[in-house]
Amino acid sequence: MSRSADSSATESVIRCRFLVVGSGIAGLWTALHLAPFGDVTVITKGQLRDTNTQYAQGGIAVALPAGDSPELHRLDTLRAGAGLCDEPAVSVLTGEGPDIVRELIARGAYFDRRDGELLFGREAAHGRSRILHAHGDATGAEVQRTASEVVRELPGVTLHEATGAAELLLHGGQCLGVEAVDFARGERVRFVADCTVLATGGAGEIWRYTTNPPVATADGPALAWRAGVCLRDMEFVQFHPTALCAPGYPKFLISEAVRGEGARLVDGKGRRFMLDYHPDAELAPRDVVARAIFTEMQQAGAPCMYLDFSPIGADRLRRRFPGIVGELEKRGFDPFHQPIPISPAAHYMMGGITADLHGLTGLPRLFACGECADYGVHGANRLASNSLLDGLVFGNRTAQAMAEMDPLPESLARAAEELPALPLRVLEAEAKATIQDLAWENIGIVRDRPGLTRAREELADLARRIRQEPTATLPELEAANMCQVAWLTATAALVREESRGAHFRSDFPQTREEWRRHILLRQVEGQLEITYQPVILERPA
Ligand code: SIN
């Protein structure tokens, strides 16, 4: 790795073999698997732990318990995906899951055990109890801790915190790294890399209510879109049914595992309503539960419904969910004696940057993995607790493929170093609130043509205010990314004239076989191109 100053652009240039953008489990797992093959540079716009991974409560779904199998896990994943999962991706996820989780444990991750044996919880739409959890409900924090500690100790890995990727660096039809901003020093930095992986996580901040931390601003898909890379299935956004709903408090996730242990959803009068919607009641697929809550709220004109923890029992509740109980008590709620107000909130982006089963995108030398990527594994609706597993399995595969990439020819690397400084796309930070309101009202749990059209038009108006500047603050970069990806989400949601998985159109409430296909969006010479791709139904040989 070399560091030099490009005086013409007052921009530092850092050369690296492998560049990883993002420090959640997908990014760090890719980094640690790349380390034996050459120097690895990880950049992350906040601190290492400012990730969605850190906040995952429920756990990691994996076919490790006796009597379970990758095949049963595969079938549950396909069922949740509502006909839009690509079979080979699901087979990879569930088939490679057990070994990769064993590796995670061997690298120091602790998961809850009884008498030395791993404990497995139950979550909605899983036919088996197969969810590993840590410290009750702090699984993501444990996974993030483990990966962060391992990566920090690897001599070949360099971490740049407070460093955000602003644009992909393109030359000769390839991705040669990223144009970034070091926010701590207030400087532009260019990372020139043999290959780059986007592992930037989710997009929850686009919606007014989300379970995600503020860093989830759709950065990876926005960068890829501007570089002409295909995005796929952007209309599929999962809304988690149960986020704490209390004025004055940011949304706080209340894990699905709470319902897995017996908690019930009730209305303001204490009536259990989920049995009216699905035979699996509280353990129905996530989209069914979220829509049922939304419907009940609308019918009652109420701001929330309630989660009754009492069937779990006080001892078990405190032992199994210490984090959730502690957070609720800190905010003045008593889950032992009162139902807790909840409502749905944006949680997970199923679509993303189109990538193959080794994370390779359509742009040479650019990879993507984790929540920002779409290799067809989650379909129209992600099965609970499959996301940490996705980051591990596909992080590992992406690293294998990146390790095999030839280094950049020296002439190309030099050309990348000498390119003029790219302008940065910025939008005033105040626009975030407008985007969040537009998305919540119109690209939310229940959608229709008038709302989607309105959102699309207003987001397009807002996008016209995106400026190109030599410098940017982080909120300005994020606002531009959110605006573009919100517009793409509204576009795909408008195109898909059916309801499937997490995408519900009140004007097209049925699932339609002719829509069993992926929607791909790409920017070609400044214009939106929409194409379709069949779902891959065959299992790999
Ligand atoms: C939860 O704990 O309910 C979230 C788990 C997930 O989204 O996979």
C-alpha cells in the first residue's frame, strides 16, 4: 500500500490490493477471509461498530440442531421468499451455513448454551427452532465484536473509520476503487484498488420509522446506480412488525424471538387479533404480521397496537431478553405488567446491487455482499435471522472470488491515481426528513399507484436539487443517496403490478404468476432502463 498526495486535487491517494467498503458482518467477514491473500483496506463512514449487524437481536438461523437440515432450512427460506428466491442462492446459504457458523464459533463468538449444548430459539416462518442467539438478545453485538476483534488483530488489514465512499472510481469500463471523504480530517481520499467490495448495509433511514441505526442510508446501491450497475428487486423492503412505538423515542426493535417465545399481539382492548389473519398467528410470515398490525391500527384509528409479554413468564423474560427488558425499563415501560405499544418499521432491504453467487457485479472489479447486494437469496421476503448468515456465507464467497482477481496493471493503477478529482453528489441534509415522510406515506407497508406516482415525482423534484461539489459533509452525501434510492424503490414498486411478499399493492392485491420475475433497474446514458429476469427455479446439481 502506498500513500501519496495528489497536489492538483488536494486529494490523498491510497493504493490497496483489496478494498472493503463497510464494516458490518459482510464487510468484516470478507476482509478477514481476504487477509491471507494480500493487503486489505476497510473503510467505514462511522466507527467500526456503527452497523446494522451491531443491532441485530434475534440471531442467526442455521441448520445445526439435531433433526434439522439445510434442506428444511432451504424450504422455509423459499416459502418466505414468496416465489422470488433464486434456488441456487438459497441452497448456498442454507448448505454452507453450518460450516460457516462453526467457523464463527471457532473464531471466538459466544452463543447461549445449556449444559454445554447450543440453545436454538424459534422465530416466525421457521418450521424448526434453529436460531442461535447470544446473551439472550444481543446476537448482532456479539457477532460484530468477534469479527471486529479478529480483523483489528490481522496485520494485513488497515481500517479507516470516519471515511465514507462517495463515488466509484471508473476507468476503462472497470471499477478501480472509490473516491472517499475522510470526515475526521475533512479531506478527500482516493482509494485505488485491484478490486472493491461494497458491503454498505441497508436503507432503513429512507423511511420515517425504522429499526435501523442512522448509518443505513442506502449508500452502496446509490454508488452502484450512478456507476451504471444493475439494481434488482428494489421494491422489496421488509417492515418489521414490532418496533417500540412511543412518542419522543426513536424506534427500538423488539425481536421476533419474543413472539417465538409466546408473546401475543393484542389491540387496545386486549383482544388477540392475529388469529383472524393467519393460522400461525403471531408466527406468520413477517409481511403478514406487519400488514395485520397496520390494518388494525388503521381500522381503530390508533397510533399503535400492543405486544403482551406475559405468556413468556417473568423469569424467562428477564433471562432470555435482558437487552430488550432493560431498554424498555430505561424508557419507563414495564413489560412484566403492561402490554407494550408497538408498530411496524422499515427493517431490511431484500433487493440491492445485482451480484452473482460470488458477489461479482456486472462491473468488472466491483463486488457486493450483505444487505446492499442481491444474489437472489431473500426473494420477496427474507426469512427471519437469515441476514447475519447471508453476511457470513456470501462474505466468505466474495473473498474467495476477489482473491483470484489479477492485480491492476501498473499503467491502469497510475491512470486511476491521476484521474481528475470527481465531483461529489450532495443534497441539503434537511431533505432527509422530506424523503422519510414521502417514503413512509407512499412507499410503505401498503402501496398504490397514486401514492407511488406522487412519491416518484416529488423525489425526482428533490433529486434535481442534487449538486456536484468538490467537498461534502456526511449528511449531505447520505441525503443524495437516500433520495436516489427512494426514487428507485418507488419506481420498481410502481412497475410491479401485483402483491408478493413484502410488496403489497392495494390496487393489485393478488399475486400474479406473470410477475414471478425480477425487476432490474439500470442507468444507461443518464436514462432509466428497466428489464426483467426470470427467477432461477432449478436446484444446483
Ligand atoms: C428480530 O430479532 O426480530 C430481527 C431478526 C431479523 O430481522 O432477522
